[in-house]
Amino acid sequence: MLSRVAQSLYWMARDIERAENVARFIDVNLQLLLDLPTGGAAQWEPLIFTTGDLDLFRQRYESPTRENVVSFLTFDAANPNSILSCLAAARDNARSIREVISSDMWEHLNEFYHRVNTACAQGGALESPYPFFDSVKKGSYLFDGITLATLSHGESWYFYLLGRLVERADKTSRLLDFKYFVLLPSVRDVGTPFDDIQWAAVLRSASGFEMYRKRHAEIAPNRIIDFLMLDTDFPRSIHYCVANSDQSVHAITGTPRGMFRNSAERKLGQLRGDLAYSQADEIISRGLHEYLDRLQRELNSAGDAISETFFAL
């Protein structure tokens, strides 16, 4: 496969997953607005902090109001990580590889982009935020399902899967960091109903509330951290994403499992091993934010290694 084609598949997947996860970040605050007692106020600036776009936001907006933050993260074309920008980039990559992907994939992504672009022109996200962001998540789900059903499961599939999973692992870590490091007002709130509401919102935003409750009877931070970080079966957990990213790279290269022949296999293998032998209580005792911060740097390093191994000229 040409490196150009592989790169387009990989980034098409990453951009669609990123658009979905930006919708999930906003959903954290929207869930809190619904669940918090009367008078509780959601914070909007932490969303920008979590996505890493705080400097750009401050250049373009005066204050982190709900309207400004939602506009910046959803429709702002100057923000490369906004939902509209991500879908535009994914559509451009898909157009460049029309001969590789299926017609169904292209038609859905094209319609998905135009639907969001129309909502941008009409102000749909601000007028009806709950159905709009839900539609972004479902549009991403549908594209993933169409790809699963219509794209041959060879190299093209594995590059698509690799991009999707690397992005998902990074954003799940940021979702957890958003709760633990920024949303938590003080240590006095730990274990209170307010804290439980926040953790439940995080689970719902990761579409993991029902699966978590099937396994655990109560909301417990250490169990939620274990579920979203270390679970081997839940498809949005960090461990699941990293393990399957590692498997995808080995499927592409043909390197036997447990061995490495390039920096991408080495980085993902190291990260997979670290997660496999980690425990939630140990992570919390050492500092969840510090662990997640290091994890995000390692995921970025793994992404760089993937680009160096497969896409660099």
C-alpha cells in the first residue's frame, strides 16, 4: 500500500473519532447541567484546557462562556480540533482515496459533513445542543459500522482501525483527566453525592454507564478508573484501545506478536505492557493526573512513531 493512502486512512479515522470525542467533552458539561442540584454551575473553560487549545481560544474570544466555548469547539474553522474542522479534514482525506474506500463510506461521510455544516449556518448546536451532539456521536457510530461492513479487512482496515483506536485512547485519558484534575472543586467533595454525579457524567460521556453498572453495584472512583483505563473488554477503555492498536500494527507488518521491528511496535508494546500490569489503586496513590499526563505524552510519542514508520518519506 502507498504510504499516502495509508496516511489518509489513518487520519480520516482519527479525525472522525476526534469529532465524536469533542462532542463527548461537551456532553460532560451538558450532563452536569441536567444532573446537578439547582444552582450548580458547569465550568466551560476546562473543556478548552482539556483539548489543549486554550491559547488559541484566548486569541479569538474574550471569555469562556457557554456560547463561546461551544462555538469554538463545534464550528470554528480556525480551530483545527473543532467538530466541523475535523469532519472537513476527514472528508478531504476520504476524497483523496475514493478508489480505496467503499461508496457507502464516502456517501455517509459526505452527508455527515454537510449536515454539520448546515447546523453551523443555522446555529443548531446552540439552539438544540442535546440532539445535535448526540447526532454527531451517532454519525460517527454509523460511519464505523459502515466501514466494518463494507471495507475489506486487509491493510486498509488495519490502518483505519489504528487511527481510530489511538485517537480514542488519547481522548478517554483526557476525559478522565477533565473530571479528576479540573472538575473536582476540592478534596472535601470526594465521596459526596456531588462527586457521584460527576463520575456518572463521565461514564455516560464515555457511553460506559450501563456496562459499568452491569459489573459494579455502586459508583466508586477507583472502579471507574479501572473500568475506563484498564478494562480489557470495554471498547473505549485505554487498555483495550492500546492492545488492539498494537495488534493492528503487527497485522500490518507481519511481525510476530511479542516482538518488534520498528519504533511503532516498540512504543505500543511498551505502553500495552505498562497498562497490563497497572492497578487502579496504585495509579491513584501515585497521582491520577500525573499518570494520565505521562500516558498522553506516550500516546503522542506512539503516534509520532506510527507516522515515522509508515508515512514518512
